[in-house]
Amino acid sequence: LVFSQFTSYLALVKSRLTSEGIEYEYLDGATRNRAGQISAFREGEAPVFLISLKAGGFGLTLTEADYVFILDPWWNPAAENQAIDRTHRIGQDKPVNVYRLVASDTIEEKVLALQERKRDLFDAVVGQTASVAAPLGADDIMGLLGD
């Protein structure tokens, strides 16, 4: 499974897979035949499933996959966890390998730091009303854009 929050990034991956002759299925918010794409992947018609993080993070069971690639980190760790959890379902009989691609010295490193702060905050107040799904605040945005 290959996840990205950007359909334009997935389009680049599609182009490369096509040029290499690698079959794939594709799912984003505009996909009309969602069930068909999912079924084709589950039945082994393609070894790669490209999925928009927002479109494919919920309601899918994809235990046929044992590799998950997150191409770009999202500020909300819960969204990434939901995507990864597509493979961690009843019926998964293989270890699942997860890879997050992060370019050094980019905003992606700051996004990972923000994710960690959100996880730490959630862990500190478990049992209360905090959530890692809380929206970005002004301080979060300044931290991403700042030094």
C-alpha cells in the first residue's frame, strides 16, 4: 500500500510504475469504481495499491498487503495510523512493514516533530478529552513555517 496526502504525488508514482511496467490499482476521493479497485487489489491483479490518505484511511480491510509506504507525513498522526491499520485486521497472517519517506532538512522533519508532540500530549492526558486528531493551532503552524 502506498499512501500520500497529495494526489499529484500519487500521479508521479503512477507515471513511474507505468513506465516500469508495474501494475497498480488507484484510489482517491474521485475514484468512481472504488469497490472494483479494492477487489482487483485484493484478488492479486496488481501488487501495488496507490491510495490517497484521506480517501483510503477509513473503512478498508487490506490484509493482503504486508508493506505500507507513507510518502509524505501528515500533521495528524491519527490519519497515518488509520492508513496503516488497513493491514492490521483479523486475517493478517504476515508481519507488516511500514516505511515513512522523509526528506532531511525539509518541512517533513518538522511535521514529524509536530506528530511526536501531539502523541506526547495525548499520552499525557489519556482519559481526558484530548485527541491527536485535534486541529492545528497557530503555534503548530508557526512551528512548521518557522526556523
